[in-house]
Amino acid sequence: MHGRVEEARALIAAARQVVVLTGSGISAESGIPTFRGAGGLWKGMRVEDFATPEGFNRRPLEVWNWYTRRRAELEDSRPNSGHVALAEMQRHVEARGGSFVLATQNIDGLHQVAGSTGVLELHGTLRTARCQACPRRQPMPAQPADALPPCPDCGAPLRPDVVWFGEALPEDVLIAATDAASRCDVFVSVGTSAVVYPAAGLVEWALSAGAKAVEVNLEPTPISRLVDVPLHGKAGEILPQLVPEPSQ
Ligand code: BJW
Ligand code: ZN
């Protein structure tokens, strides 16, 4: 494992363009549950009820309040050493004139709190709600509601500003992530089961453009056999070891 960590660090230290894709595993050490697997957010729940537009249309208030509860839990969450390492990695790559793009499937905003900039939020954000009818966005409340709040501009009901199954990802964000993946030298996948598309396809864009790929995940995933350097362990322990030394 040690040698493989060195190998990954050397790839990142030499890269001109680095793309990192993160998933819920990077926030697990901040106390935010992942989705799948034992102890996951969806354990005992039907995904179709809470993560699809149909589920929201069937039981809007129940889904809305599931998100207000998650918003409230975020108040006590802080970035962990994995988030901090990625912010440092960005500063390092940019300081030597390279480009660094961080695309995340997470809606918790912890990368930005840790200091990452230009983060591409592929699945939206828990920090805002949006109107179902007009462009209005406003802070997502952390208190449960008795009725779905109306949009102050047009009166239509608000919804969480996230991307559910069957919905398109924000077009500009997806284009930016795909472009960056297709141009990078090194692609790093962190804390994701790599099963949800189109995010899970970004590594394939990178590999087919000739990039080297690194995976940091607690357990093997469908992309483990595709990547050059699979690293299995906690993101909060491995990522700090991948940040190049200041002189590198
Ligand atoms: C650690 C760790 C530690 C733990 N350190 N690691 C058939 C084939 C292909 C695609 C499809 C298909 N049928 C349908 C589709 C499309 C569908 C899809 O991909 N489905 C698959 C599941 C089959 N995709 C979509 O619908 C997307 N939209 C789309 O395709 O639109 C097309 C379209 C175009 C034009 C018009 C209309 C439509 C949208 C996907 C949206 C996903 N949304 C969610 C919910 C967001 C809001 C919320 O948070 O509530 O996003 S679902 C959920 O999964 C969430 C996550 O971002 C996403 C990914 O999960 P993630 O982050 O990977 O979490 P886990 O739990 O799965 O994995 C965590 C990993 O971390 C594990 O491996 C652990 O081991 C590891 N770990 N601790 C390191 N300390
Ligand atoms: Zn509105």
C-alpha cells in the first residue's frame, strides 16, 4: 500500500491538469452518512420515495422535511482531513501553473468550507431550495415545515435544489466536468461507489483521453479494475498523503 500511495502522489505531483471526483465517502468521516451499504442513508428506505421527482410529487412534505432534517444535521458538520487535503492539493497544483478541477456528487458544501474553489456540484446543493416554476433560489431551511413553503416571487411550491434520479444534471456543470475529465493527466475518484451516471462515467472520459487514474475508497468498486492505482482505505487518512510536498 505504501508504495502505491507514493506512486499516486508522484502522478499528482507531475500532472499539469488534475480532476478529482468525490462522493459521499469523503464526508463519512465528518459524520455524514453515505447512501448505500450498511449504515447508509437509504437503509430501510425506498430510494424511489425520496430521490426521484415522482417520490416528491407523491409525498412532497415528507420529502421536503427529510431534506430540512439533513440540512439541520449539516449545521454540526465540519470538513475533515480529506476535504482539507483536496483544498491543499488544489493550491499546490495551481501554484505551479496547473489546473485543478474538483467535481463532487455531494450536496453538503463541505469542500467549499474547507477552501476548495470553483467546485462543480453535479447533484446540486442542500444549502438552497429552488422554485419549481421560476428561477428563484433561497436558503434551504433547517426547520421542518407543516406545508411546502411557497416561492416569494410566484407562489409556486419550492423544492430542494438537488438532482434526483431521472433528472438532468445542471448542463453547464456537467459540460465543465466532462471537458475537464477529457483533458486531464490525472483523474482521482474519492469515496464513491461509482454506480450513478453520468458522474460514474467521468473516469472513462479521462481514461479514454489517456489520463492516469487513482481511486481512494474504503472498498473495491466497479472502477477499481480500470484505474492505474487503486488505494483502499479511509479518504481522511489517504488523501493527506497524496498532497505533493511544497518543493515537488
Ligand atoms: C469511503 C469512506 C471513507 C465510505 N473513505 N471511502 C442504467 C444504467 C446506467 C444509468 C442508468 C440506468 N438506469 C437509470 C440510469 C440513470 C441514473 C443512474 O445512474 N442510475 C444508476 C443507479 C443505475 N442517473 C440519473 O438518473 C441521473 N440523471 C440522468 O441520468 O439524467 C439523464 C437525463 C438527461 C436529460 C433529461 C433528463 C434526464 C441523476 C442522478 C442523480 C443522483 N442523485 C443522488 C441524490 C442527490 C440528492 C441527495 O443527496 O439526496 O445523488 S442519488 C445518490 O447517489 C446521491 C449521490 O451523489 C449519488 C452517488 O452516491 P455515492 O456518493 O457514490 O455514495 P455511495 O453510498 O453509493 O458510496 C459511498 C462510497 O464511499 C462507498 O463505496 C464506500 O465504501 C465509500 N466510503 N466511507 C473513503 N471514510
Ligand atoms: Zn417562483
